[in-house]
Amino acid sequence: VFVGATVNDTGPAAASFKGASSLNSTNSFYVGSVLVFTSGTLKGVARKITGYSGATRTLAFATAFPAAPGNGDSFYITGRID
């Protein structure tokens, strides 16, 4: 899996936020993959995805990011680290 997208959430949290509609619509599709920010204050920071709702494109993380991302911040999702 390698996909680029942006945060699409007017109230993102450090441990959970919605991604762009271009993300896959299948539940748990990205679980076990790594999300890495490529812009914003979290640029270069990575976390393992532990939950994903395909209907809402909501990504969840057991280890929260140091801060909430900004709406529109870009990221990519790559690899699985099961």
C-alpha cells in the first residue's frame, strides 16, 4: 500500500482524524500500515494505523501524534508492520 492524501477534518485529534475521500472505502484497509506526514507541523512524524473506518475515512492510532494535524495537511500511507 502506498497512497498520498490529506487530512479532511475540521476538528482533527492527535489520535484520530478523517482523511480525504480518495482513501479506500474498505474498513480496516490501512490497519497495520504506517502514516507519515509530509506537510504541516507534523512533517516527518510517523505512526502505525490501528483502526480505520472506510465509510468516514477515519484513521485511528494507538500512539497519538504529538499534536493534532491541521486540516489539509498532507501525508502518505505505506507498508505494513504487523
